[in-house]
Amino acid sequence: MNNAPPSAFFRFKEMPLLLRLVLFPYSLIGSIIFIGGSFIPIVEFEIEGKQVSWSEWWTSGAGPLFTIIGVLLGISAIGFYRKKRLARLTFFSAFAVALLFVGAFEVPTLKGMIVIGVLSLLLGWYFFLKKSVRHYFALDKKGGGSISC
């Protein structure tokens, strides 16, 4: 009996197309960018169009929110790879913290709110109602039968 975990190539091949090509890489790369961007002051930080220092970025609360978004995206990327159903909620949590960030540090526009609302609905449908995605997250750890969603 071969009890070795499936190869990374096989795991990616199992993922539904949108998850494999967009959401997983976005979560992984986004995690690195958000966490790195918070701790390494190599870019100029702006809040409401006003340039702020690295320390002002952190004391305003923007730095911690950016870090939280990065951590949640990293957890969801790992969860997507490991077929953890909670990864879908973790991804939405990162999305919610990002909305909190935008609401706290930028003036939301009606157009932006509509785009975010439509995007949220589409992602919700994709994660929780699309059959192939539900099946991917329902597979047990051994890759065998499915469990209920």
C-alpha cells in the first residue's frame, strides 16, 4: 500500500479550474505581498491620498489590518491546497477585513460598493454552490469517497 501524500502536481490537477488558476495563486501571492508590505518599508504609504511614514502607517491601524489580510490569505491558500472546507470562509474573512480597511482608510464609492457586492455574490456562489468546488472540498483526506457538504 502506498500511503504517500499525493504529489503537488496531482493536487493542483484535482482543483477546479478557477481555484487552481486564480484563487489559489492570488491567496498565496497576496499573502506574501500583504505581510511583506506591512513589515518592509520599501514603498511609500498613503492614507486618503496623504503620504504617511511607516510608523504612522502602523499606528493608524493600517499596518495591522494589512498583516491580518496577509495571514488570512496565507491560511486560505494552504487550506485550498489541503482541501479544507474552512479555507473558503477564511478567504471570505480576508475579503471582509479588506473591506474594513477600505472603509476605514478610504472613501468608498457607489461603483466600488456595487463591484464588491457582485464579486462577493459570485465568489459565494462559486465556493458554496458550484458542484465541482463542493466536491473538491468534500473529498476525505485519503482522496476517496465524499462526505456531506
